[in-house]
Amino acid sequence: MQIRLKFLATAIFAIMGIFWLAIGVIGEGSPLLIFPGIVSLITGAVLATGFLKEYGKVLVPSAGIYNFVLAAYQTYAAINLLQTGLVTFASAALAGYLVSAILSAFIVLVSYSNASALLPSEPELSEESKTKPS
């Protein structure tokens, strides 16, 4: 379960990073959306490699909240865009942003309820190695 959850969180951060980078680059959103894309990709890399895991304990929930706030706002903006009559574009935007908001909310909930499942655990010392003098 722990490995699947870690893989799922890594995949979600990678997808969110690519999502925000694509939106920032193609001009559908602000170029400022490139930064959350980079943060999400870095967070996914920290989860995948276990490198700098002491920062990962802080980075995972904060990047999840960052993604959630952005996705929730973009969902709100897409709902308002539906009222202007641009139904085709607004429907596609609403679907993408709503899915990203749900995925981000999932990451935030998991990171606060079971943070140890996302990050690699410390290697445990055996009883023999604790008692043996070096």
C-alpha cells in the first residue's frame, strides 16, 4: 500500500507539473503558472528519488496546497467563463481544472493523514547493531 501511494503521489505531482507548465507556456493561463509547474516537478522528483527527503516532508504538503489553491481558483474562473457563452472552451477548462483540484486535494489529505507513506522511511537499526560496540 505504501509503495502504491508513493507512486501515485509521484505521478500526480508529475502530471500537475506538466499541466501547469503546459498552461503557462501555451498562453491559456498566466506565464506565472510555470513556477508551480516547476515546484510540482521538483516535488515529484523528491518523492521518486528520496533525495533530500528532509525537505520532502515540508515540500509535499506545501506544494499540494499550492496546487490546490491554484486549481480551485482556476475552477472558479472557468465556472464564471461558462456564463459568458464560451461553453466549449469553458467546459474543457472546467473539467481539467476540476480534476487537478481533486487530485491536489487528495495529495493534501494524504500528506497530512499519512505522511510517512509518501516519503521513504529511515533505515531501522537492528538490535544487534545497536548493542555491538564499533
